[in-house]
Amino acid sequence: MNSDSSILHIGAQCSLPSCNLCDFLPIACSHCHQTFCSDHISLDSHKCPILETRTITTDESTTESDQIRRCDLDGCRKPSLLFSGGKGETCSACHKAFCALHRHQDVHKCPSLVVGTKAPTKKASSSIASRVKLPPLRNKPPTDPVKLAQWQKMEVMKMQHRASPADPKDKNTSPPPDQRLHVKVAVEETEKVFWFRKTVVTGCALDLLVSRLGLTFPGNPALILSKIPADDKEDPVVLQNDQLLVNEIEDGSLVIVSPASR
């Protein structure tokens, strides 16, 4: 089985025929017991058979809604990753349940980050470099600004021919080059080249890379995505999960997935 086919076994496809999206974090409907993406988990959106078998009164609709475990972030009404009501948590630090978008600690402003470190420091960034193996630079970038700009353009052009979509659902699509963001991902002592849509949020890009590369770390720690500067004398820059990836890195950047420092 090749790597592309093995990716299809991660998560599950949305059961709505018109969607059929392969979702890495599918949610099961407590009535029809089928799995759906976050956009189609509501009874109305996937036309759940329960709506046809009996008439749901206003009071019953309220009860059904109350049974859905919503994201604990103030102002968010999306289903949490637990979906059904009851006890449970998706963040082991603050013991709350969040939706797919807000599950990362820096996105839901987890109190544990205040107790620990508010932002990546130079010491934290340096520890990343000491804990991971970076691939050797094949071609050292020029220091002259004009030549550097030309070099970066050439590198991106090369990547456009080599890059694979990081999101499996983009496998059979071909968005224009100006709508793609190309990245090199350091894996052990090699590089993998992927492209993302420029609308992707960094936290989602992190999840896609972890699944795409089959990355695992002892103890299942929280993970971070960092940008490796072209100048190897500079420290890695830890990216923020709640920001658009295109706002944090340039096209053609080298990034790395690593455990968050404690």
C-alpha cells in the first residue's frame, strides 16, 4: 500500500453523498450513527432520518440541541470534538472540550500557557533546533538582497513541479499557482515538498502535515510548527496556530513539526 492510499484510512469521509469530504476529525450523529464533517453534523444539514420518522416539536428541538456538546470557547457554537453531551475534554490542561478550530491551546487561550510561557522565547526556539535534525542545505542562499530574491523565485519554481497537496481532498484539483503556498518540510534529515491553499490556518496545516507524514512522538505531546530561517545562524520561529499560514511564512519556506517545549 502506497503512502497516498494509506492517508485515506485516516479519519473518515463525510456520509453526505453531496459532500463526501475526507475529514480527519469526523463526528458521529447520535441518531443515525453515521459520521459527518463539521459542516454537516447538524440534523438538518445531513437530513437525518430521525426528522422523517417523527415530528420534532420546538421543545424537543431545544432538547436535541442541548444534547450536543458545543465548543467551550465563548461565542463559538460549533460542535466540540466530543459532540454528544456529557463529561469529557479535548484539552487535558484546562479540562474543556473544543471544536476542531479551537482545540489548540494557543487558539483557545488556555490558562496553562499563562502559567507556563506566554510566547515562544529565544530559548524555546533554540531548544527546537537542538532537538531536531535539519536537512543539510543543498544550495546556500546568497547574501546579496537582489540575488537572494532571484534565488527564492527559482526555488519556488522548482517546488511547484515537485510539490504534492498537503490536503488529500486537493489531490484531484489544480488551483492556480497564485492561490498556493509551497513549503519544504524537514523530516529527519530529508525534505518533503507540499503545497497548501492560501486560505489554510496554521493549526490546520499542522494537523495535515502530521497526518500526511505519519508523524508520531513519544508521549503524544502537543506539537508546534516552526519556520526555519534561510540563515542557519538564526533561531527557528514558532508559528501561531490561529493565524493564516500565508501571513506567517513566505512562499517556499522551510518548516518543521516538533513537540512543544515545556
